Amino acid sequence: MFLGSHSISMDAKGRLAIPARIRESLVELCGGKLVITAHTEERCLLVYPEPQWLEILPKIEALPSFNKVARRTQRLLIGYATPLEVDANGRVLLPPTLREYAQLDKKLMLVGQGKKLELWSEESWASWLDQDDDDGEMPDEMQSLSL
């Protein structure tokens, strides 16, 4: 399970070092094999351990291709999906297409989301934190959530 947020850096070539605690979990879960893809609602990236990705991929492929929303989801998630492997130095090399999509530069935030991670530019993450979501409707599933 991936929890917490981590401030990390990316070099000019697009390499970023995965924090040790997360890297250890990834090596244990999937031998360091990841799939990174575009988030469908935010300008960030989704980082899946390969087995998690392989579980959701058939669900994405099964979406109705004649529905515009479903097709957009398929195009983003599958079209940007990139298999990567954590190297011996604990780094991954993000391709330019993913860096451009998420508007990533040197300073990044890696945010745990349970079974996956999100990768944000530090600026986008800070902007998202400052958003006021009062106009959003609370899903029924959240009505009974007690923290």
C-alpha cells in the first residue's frame, strides 16, 4: 500500500529517483516493473505496479468505444501507458510525452493513493491543494465515511 507524499526531483533527461521506502515496496510487489500513464481528470501521471495495471487494463479495454467519455478514457489511459522498470540506482526514465502531458519539470510530488501513486509537478500539486471544491457534489459512498 502506497501512502504519503514525497518531494522528489527530476533531472534534465527525465530521470527521477524513487524514494527508498516506495522503491522497496515496488521491488517486492512487482520486481520494480511499473506502468505509468496519464490521469484522465488531472494533469498528473498515474504510477501502477505492473500487476495492478494488468488487473485494470481489461476493464478499460471493455469500456464501450462508441461512448465519447469512455473512448477519451481509453485513449488517455491506454494511449499514454508506458511500461518502465526501476533501474539499479532506483530511478526511472520518464518519456517526454508523459512529462509534457503532466507539465513536469524539476520539482515533483509523488503521492501515494493506496494501490497506485500519482506523480505531479510540485506547482500543480500546490495549486490543486489550494482549490476550493465547494461546487462538487459529494458521492453517496462518502456520506457514511467517518474519519
